[in-house]
Amino acid sequence: MNLDKAKKRIAKHVKKGFKGYPSISLEYFGSSVECATEVLVTFTLEEGATAQEERFTSQTDARESEVIQSALVKIIERTQAVSVDEVAGVSVK
């Protein structure tokens, strides 16, 4: 899947807002607000359940990595997430 298509599909899910569970939260981290070198994906099956986390790292900006963005789309699809939340911007570590 190409980068633009993956980013649009993720944005479409995020735009829907919270619709219930299962839900996925995406948060980008980096050494500066310009470059996100890590993505934290948090999956919650139901309210009150323990969240599962997975991290993806990149030498370059993870938001511009076709491999990482495509993997995020696949995770959303395979978990059948009803809600997808994305923390705005890049959190500096």
C-alpha cells in the first residue's frame, strides 16, 4: 500500500471519533516535534480491559514511512477496531 493511501485510511478512522470498543490509540514520539522516530500503538479490547501496546521505531520520520503506516492500517483492520484515536503532534522524549 502506498504512503498516501495508508495515511488517508488512518485519518478516515480517526475522523470518525470514539464509537466504542475495541479501540486503538496512536501516539508518535521523537527527539523533536519535527521528526517522529517511534509510534506507540495501544489496543484496548473493552472498557476496563488491560491495554496491549506495541512500538514501532524508525531511523527517519515514522509518519513518512510507508512500511510503518501500512502496518498501522493492517493492525486497525485485523483487530476490527471500532474507534481509532491519534494523539496530535509528536511527543518529545
